[in-house]
Amino acid sequence: MRYLLDTNICIHLINEHPPQLLAQLAPLPLGMAVMSVISYAELWHGVERHAGEDRVSAARALRRLIARIPVLDYPVLSAEHYGALAAAVKDRRRDVMDRLIAAHALSLGLILVTNNKDDFRGYMDLRIENWLLPT
């Protein structure tokens, strides 16, 4: 199995290093847990909100993360999945970034790892796991 880590999971890895999350990640070979370029953009936005030495530290932490969690480009097929997801939940307002991440996971057949399952409720065929819950 390959896993796409949601932005919130990446933030937990950078800031908190929760043992249950690290336990799930540790046995996976490099490349089995990845992040979408959409998550990378969200994380880089977080870096840019800092100033001075805090910004340097935040950028360094993000670079350490992507050395272990590779960033995937957004393929054309993901855009097609995005359209289907947007049509499926048109009556509910959702964060576009979450929908783009969900579409990325679907297009590549990846399991989405998130701590915010409700953000992805109603997306057909999307497989979700929460690695922050006790095992």
C-alpha cells in the first residue's frame, strides 16, 4: 500500500512527532508515504508566514520532512477526479485544497492519511486512515 499524507498529518510530523504516527511511518520504505504538491503548497504558505530566524527554521523543518516524505506532482488524471468530486458534493461547501488532495489520492489509488476525516466525507471510493488514533 502507498499512502498520501494530508497536510494536517505533515504538520503533526513537523511539530509534534506523535509516537503513534511515527510508529505507522517508521516501517514504510521511502516513497510509500508521500505528500501531494497541494499539501506542499499549503505547508510552504506556513513557512512564508514566519519572519527572520523562525522562517529559516520552518523552511529547514519542511525540507527535512520532504526528504522522508516525497512530494508528488499533480497529474492530469487528478484534475478529472477533482471534477467528479466537486460534482458529487456540490451541495456542501468544502475547502478546495482538501478536494484537490482527495482527487490526487484517488487518481493514484493511494490511501489518504488524515486526522480530519470529516473534511473528506462523501468522496466516493476514497480510502482514508487516521494514524493519530491509538492502534
